[in-house]
Amino acid sequence: MEELWNRVLSVLRERTNESNFNHWFKPIRPLSVDGATWNLAVPNRFLQDWIRDNYLDILERTLSETLEIPAEIRLTVAEPPAPRRRKERVSPAVSASPAVAPALAEPSIGLPMNESFTFRTFVIGASNEFAHAACKAVADQPGKAYNPLFLYGGTGLGKTHLLQAIGAEIRRRDGRMRVGYITSERFITELINAISHNKMTDFKTRYRDSCDVLLMDDIQFIAGKSSTQEEFFHTFNFLFDGGRQIVVTSDQYPQEIRNLDQRIRSRLQSGLVADIKSPDLETRAAILKKKAVQHRVVLDDEVLRYLAKNIRSNVRELEGSLIQLKAYASLTNAPVDLDVAKDVLKNVIQSRSTRQSCEQIQRRVCRYFEISQQDMLSKSRARKLVIPRQIAIYLVKKYTQLSLTDIGQHFGGKDHSTVIASINRVERMMSEDIGVQDTVRALEKQLEN
């Protein structure tokens, strides 16, 4: 039985990400088998309800595939054996996993939070000090200072870190506060499940009556989804009218989120809106030093300056570069000097240079057509913006090594089919319109020179 269940877990690990696996599937234990029915144990009622509502079909399908016969699962709440629990509590592998952090693993609602995302571990710089101060004020007086709080900025700049730091600080100060951290994607999924299983009362209770602080990541993804927006609108009003704190993040300013319900847009803008910009050189250097300590990577100042100077986009890339250097040092048992860092990270640095080339092309096209880069990357379908945008996409494809998907990301998150359509249209226009052909040739000459 144990061996078969371990095979099931192996398949589940491959079918989901590490965080989901550790939090939802790893704690499950097989108790007994009665014919085609497997009795499985979970450590608490919260996990039992969540798995039954969200993952039972996946579990039964995976078990049936492993056994090669139809199987049924019954979930029972049962504490794990004491010796195993003590062993897991002191295991380095478990303590290092955000998904099973003892203090933050089971919020009253929503998703587990990363225990390393605290105000203490957040590096403050000119690019984020206002957002950091706003988040601290919210954590000190939830529901009273800056409600709602809207954080926006690019990928990997620390929005999620600050969002979860608010939750961690509030729960540290008052363990009775019911903090719910949720992504908009999970909110959508839970709503769909609630509607499908006639459990809307439970859904509303969870996010209204049982929530003192709602932290929602990436709210832009509810845009265009009418049912989700309607439910979020009423949830927002219920919490706000009750003096409860709401904090949301997005990669766009509220006014720029296309297809977002105007009522929601208005409410999000009624509080404090704080942006997080890309970190400057000094902040990047400070982040690297702190991350190096966290990852136990020994690097001299020359290497740190090289990384800070050449990796500018976001914190995730900075951290990723440190992990690569740590892996190299561990495998070779050799120190990392500047020459080694340049060699190990040459692909990362070259990739950044390619992205910089993309930005240079965008700026060149914008200057030529006398439009702003923000307008060109917007969702506007105005002809004066669409043609420059498509020409820029065509030139980026010609002069960089970026994939179609990557190009789309650099043009406001467009998919690869849109990129292909843009390239094809420019080629068609060049063959049909001598004016467009002259424009493209002039830009190519500028870029080549």
C-alpha cells in the first residue's frame, strides 16, 4: 500500500508545482484499502475540505491510472504519528520550504504564505520606499490606514513580498486576526468550484464573515470575467464597510487595466495607490548582499558590483544569478571570482543585453513616429499606434534572438499568434505600400548604423 501510494505521489509531483504538491498532497497518508476504495488520512479539517472541493478528481484519476483499475478515495482527518511529526519538524528540507512553514502554512482562508517574506527581509531603496512605508502603516493599523491599498509594478520587483509581509506582521501582532492571502487566479478557481457544487454560501462566508484582512495578488487577471468581478465587487464592499483591510497588487495602474469593471476601478483608486519601480544600482547591490547571506553564498564586492551593474530588471533575476553561482561553487568546490562569474552568467548577461536591444528598437520606433513608448505598448487599437507597434515587433524579430513568446511579453503580454500576425501584416504592407517600405527601410538603416 505504501509503495503504491508513493508511486501516486510521484505522478502528482510531476503534474503540479512544488508548492502545491508540498501543501496539498504531501501530507496525505494511506490508512487502509477496502477493495477499490482507498481510505486516506489528512492532518486537519481544512485540508480535508480543500482537497475534497478542489483535488479529489485529480487524486482518484491518478490513483486509478497507477492501479490500472477504477479506484475511489475516502478522506479522514487523522493526526500523523507523533515520531514522524517530530522528525519532520526538525528536518532542514521541511523548514526551508515556504509551503509547510509552521507559523504561516494554514491561514484561515486562501493560500499559504512564504515565511521569508517579511518586512525584515525586504531591502528598502529609492524605488520602493514609499510602497514599503505604506505597507508598514497598513500592518500597524489594518483597516484604518490606507484602505484599500493598491500596489503596482513590474514582475519581480517585490509586490508579493510586501503583500505577504503585511499578512505576516498583522498575524505576528495579533494571532486572532484572520488574514487571507489569495491570488486572483485562485479566487477565480474557487468561485467556479463554488458555483459548480452549489457552495456559494460557503464561498461568501470564507471571504466575508471569516476574513479580517484580504490580500489579493495580481488582480488584473479578474478583468473581463464578469462573474468574478461581480463577486469581488460585493466582497470588497462587505469588507470595506466593515472596516476590514484590503490590499491588492497588479502589474498595471488601475486606470490601465483593460476590461476592469469601472465600479471596481473606482474603489481601488479611492485608497492609496503606491508603485514599485525597478531598483537602482545601490538598491540592487544591497539586495544582492542580503540574498547572498540568505543563500550562504560567499562573493567578494567586485563580483557583487558586476552583478548589480549588469542585472537590472528585477529581484528574481538577481537571486537567480546568486543561485547559479552557488551551484557552481558547490559542484567545483572552488571560490567564485569575477572571471568565473562572467563565464557562469554569460548567457544571463547576454539575454539581458538582448532585452535591452528590444527596448532600444522600441524607443527608436517611438521617436520616429513621435509617440510615447507607453502608448505604443498600451492596448489601444488606434491606427497611429497599431502600425508603429507592429513595425517595432517586426524589427525586434529581425534584429534580436528573442522567441515569439518573449517578444509578445515585451509588447504588453501579447501571445505568439499576435506577434506572428503583426510580422505578417508588416511584410504585406511593405509589398503593397511603398511608403511603409520606405519607413521600415529608414528604421533599419538607423538601427544598423
